[in-house]
Amino acid sequence: MSPPRYDVLCAGIIVADHVCAPIAAIPASGGLAMTDRIDLTIGGCASNVAVDLARLELRACVAGRVGDDVLGRHVAAVLESEGVACDQVAYSRTAQTATTMVVNVRGEDRRFIHAAGANAEFTGDEVTADAIRNSRALYVGGFGLNAALSGERVARLFQTARAAGVLTVLDVVCALDHIDRMLEPVLPLTDLFLPNRDEAENITGLTDPVAQAQRFRDQGVGCVVVTCGAQGAVLAEATRIVRSGAYAVRQVDATGGGDAFVAGFLYGRLHGRSADDCLSLGSALGASCVQAAGATTGVFRRSELEAFVAGHPLPITPV
């Protein structure tokens, strides 16, 4: 039997981001705010995670939909230039490439203006069983943003992965109502679930990340990581629950930080590292991301990640 072609197949949303360097304040109606620069960058959970994994020297493939337009071709070209395989990317003739305007204001959280575009047409049925079987892990990102990528469809993808011994990984965006019901067929087939604390509260109604993680474990997830921003993360698996700290860094743009955490954690998992090491690697990669404008711009390379983690131990304590 031939070895897997990819380390991670990243399925989900692909976006062209227009990101402004931080401005002093949102202008009044009819006003103008100046910024040092506006960049066209890669965005979307699937593409962000794929780029981050490729920078960590893992073989990544992205699966999703873009428009048959200049932004779609640009996104594919940038992904390929980063070493990401795009043979599972489909081109829509009926919708534009998904686009987000990311507005950064000094001292405030970023603001988004989003057009779903071709992402709204992505059902997951485009992902071939052969591509799944030829991967070590299947990551589905942005679940809950697109009604067409339903719980039943993701469950079928995960069933195919499980049958082939492929790790199943799920991340969410809580944009649709009743995402808790969407998740019902998926969570029992999920090996690794990585919501942030706000997303977990939206799904469970619980505010405590430990209780949130326990709820997802009760629903059948193998390992749950609830990320909590500057308060670190909570990890729950079969035998224990732990809480990690966070790296204190100067945040320029939080866009893509959660995706970078996922990529760093997966990097550790696929290299057989301990859960504690995976938390440190995910936290460090997320910290590298938020220090630059753009979802992938400042993300560490593999050697930088390993050196940073080795020199900056992260406190991790049992709960």
C-alpha cells in the first residue's frame, strides 16, 4: 500500500482578504480614514490552516470553492506558491470568490465585512473519497458558516475518513442558527474539536470552558481544545483535563490566530508529540500570527516554531 499523498486535507472556506493596517478610529459617515497600507491576502479557515501547515513542512491540500474570477485565480496562485496543493479546489461560474474586508482599529478588536460568494456553494460532496484516503488527517474548517456544508454531509466525510484510519478534525464558525443541531451527527465522528470559548458558549449555553469541553466529550468527541485567547486554552481527553497559559505578545491583527493554533496543534499531533507539547505548539503558532496584519503573514516557519517553544515553556496545569 502506498503512503498517504497529503498530511492534511483542509476542507471548508477559502477567502480573499483585504486587510488594512490599523487605523486610529472608524471614520464618521462620509469621512475618510488613512492607513499605511491595505493588503490582499489569503483568508478562510481551510486556506489559512493549509498555508500554516505548509510553512511547518507538512504536505497540505485545500478543498473548497472559489469564483472563476481574478480573485479566485489569485487565491489559487498564492496557495500554490506557499506549497499547498489545489487539485481539490473547484471553480464556480455562478458566484464570485468569497471576500472579506478586515478593518483593524488600534486598541480594538478587528471588524469584518464579508461576502460568502462561492463558499455558499461548497457542500463537501466535491471532496473525493480518494483524496481523503490519501491523507493522514481530514480537517473541516468554517463549519456553521455555510448551510450547504451540512452536518449530514460532514458526517459522511468523517465516516469515510474513519474507515480509512484518517484523523478527523473539526473547527467551527457560529454564523448559522441551531449549529448545535448541525453538530449532532458530526461530533461522535470527530477525533479533535477546536472551538474557541465564545463559539463553545454559543453551542452549549455554558460559560465555563472546562464545562464546555466536558459537554463536547460527552457528545463523543475524542479530544476537545477550547481556546480562550489571552487566557490560554482548555484541553479535555479521555484521561484528563488541563489548562494552558498563553504567550504574551503585542497583537496587531487577531485574524487567523485561531487557525494558526489549529495548525500548530495538528503539527504536534502528526509528529507524535504529547498533548501538552501540542498545546504549546498551537499557542506559539497562534501568537506568531497575531503580531502581523493578515491571517498567515507572520506565521512561524518550522524551525522558528521549534526554537520559540524550546525557549519559552508554557505553563500547563491539571484541572
